[in-house]
Amino acid sequence: MKITKVLGFSMTALLSVSLLAGCTAAASDGDAAVNTTVLKVAFNQNASHPQAVAILELSDKLKEGTNGAYELELFPDEQLGSQAETIELVQTGAVDLAVVAGPLMEAFNADFAVLNLPYLYDSAEHQMSVLNEPDVTGDLYSSLAESESLSVIGAYHGGIRNVYTVDGPVETPADLAGQKIRVIASDTNVSMMELMGGVGTPLAQGEVYTAIQSGVLDGGENNELIFADLAHSEIAPFYSYTKHLMIPDYLIANSEVLAAFSDADRATLDSLFAGSVVSELAAFDEKVVAAKSKAEAAGAKFNEVDIEAFRDAVAPLLEEKINNDVTQAIFDKVEAAR
């Protein structure tokens, strides 16, 4: 597996990231020299996260499958900025690719909201069966190529999101009353948390620990990996299985970067990405078990909730966001895949 290079970028150095994008290196392929284009991938979690491992494995296979023409270099731990910042860097071409949470794409095309709705998917398998099906999402994923210079290559599973809080377990929407809960920045997520009973508070992931610790936030909502690996379990130890959300984590690319691929190399990328989705999902399940044990060792307590009460509470959001022919058609196909 390719070793991740840790370059330790500071936030003030982001303007120089463009110097790193799409670097070309000479590689030896027998007697012939091959120019390898190294594509920079921004990632906001650590290098042991299942998506990071999937990207590194994808890089190895992509280099082999394109005869050395392309490989990927992963920059984990928000080295290149928050997810919102890296989307802008991908737009400008300063960064080639990034893994970003689905709700952030709503700022560029509101129709992406249909894939971020609470209680939309029955299971991770159901989710992945539709998110990477061109007949369901193909037009949506390519809708930003010309207007925003962004293309979605595909989606990874990002876990099942649950609420965690400082002062006690959550069992019904009433238990969230007045509590400021961190959500990913999107109107959909803010509205969802309000319907669930809390106060949706958008914040970059890297700022959440300090915000909870200082009392600015009363908790967050995320999967077990984030809860344990970012030590949120130490300061907001009550993890309640609301199971309210499975959002996509998209691998996005600068449109011009993808356009530079030959047809054969792009087909190779798409095929290999599909394979990485399968391995990432399997690895995610294993990581959840380990993360829960880690969190419990840190003092976290896990509890079940009245899921039907939460499902009923957020039902109006589906009516609000499924509001045109595009979103209705995608929603119908997701429903049919159950």
C-alpha cells in the first residue's frame, strides 16, 4: 500500500496549494519512462479511516491499471483545510480531488438534498446500491461540471449518524429541547435537528471538540468512528442511537482534471472506484465495533431511543425537500430499491 505523505500544511499556506496540484513525476516502466500524474486528495479524517484506506488502495490499483499514468496522494487530518474549504480548492484546481460530506454539495445544487434526508435508507447496502447507480444519480453528479467545475466520481458509505450529548441520554425529541447540537453546514441538516427537538449548529469538524468542551455546544451527531477517534466520547459521553441519518461522503474532482483522462483511463478509474466502495463498506463495519469498544473504555454510554418518534418528527422535511421533478424521480428510485 502506498504510504501517506504527511506534509503538515498550515491554514495560512493554503494559497500555495495550487503548486502541488496535478504534479507529474517520472516513473520507470521497464525500459520506458512513464510520466505519472500525481493527484492530490484532501481528506478531513485520519489515515486509518476506512475511506482513507480505500483511497490509498485505489491509488495503487489506479497506477497499475493506467500503466503508471495516474496515482493519488492523500492529505488526511484537514491538512489542506476543512471540507468546505477543500471544495473551493477543488473548484479552482488548487486541489485535484477531495472527500466531502453530502450536505455540503447542497450549496451548489439544492437537489443534492434528496440524498441527505433522514431515515431515507434502510441499510448501508441499500444506500450504496443507489448512490453509485448512474440511472439514479448520474445526472445529479454531473450537474456541476460546467457551472462549478466540480464532478462527483461517486459516494462512499459514511456510517450511521447518531446523537451524542454532554448531560444525559436522549430517548425522545423532547430530550433535545434547547440543546445546541453540531451539524454539517446545510439548510437540510439545520432543519432536521430543529425537527428532532434540538438547535442545529453548523461547525467545521475540527472545531467541535473545543466547542463542546467550552460549553458552546451541548453535543454533536455523527458515527461511532468520529465519536471515538476525535475523543468526543470523553466530553459528550452519552451516545444515543437515533440512527437518523446516512449521508454520502462524495469523492469529488475538478472537472478539468477528469476531462484530461483518456476514455480508457476514466473507465479504469470508475471501475476501480466501484471496487473500493465495496471494500470500504466492509472495513467500516469492522471499525464501528472497535470504535464502540474504544469509546466505552473512555467512559461513553450507549443507549437506544424511540426511533419512531424521531422518524415522525422529521417527516415534514421530506415533503419540503422533495419539491421538483428531479428530486421526486431520485426519491422514487431510492424507494423502489428497498
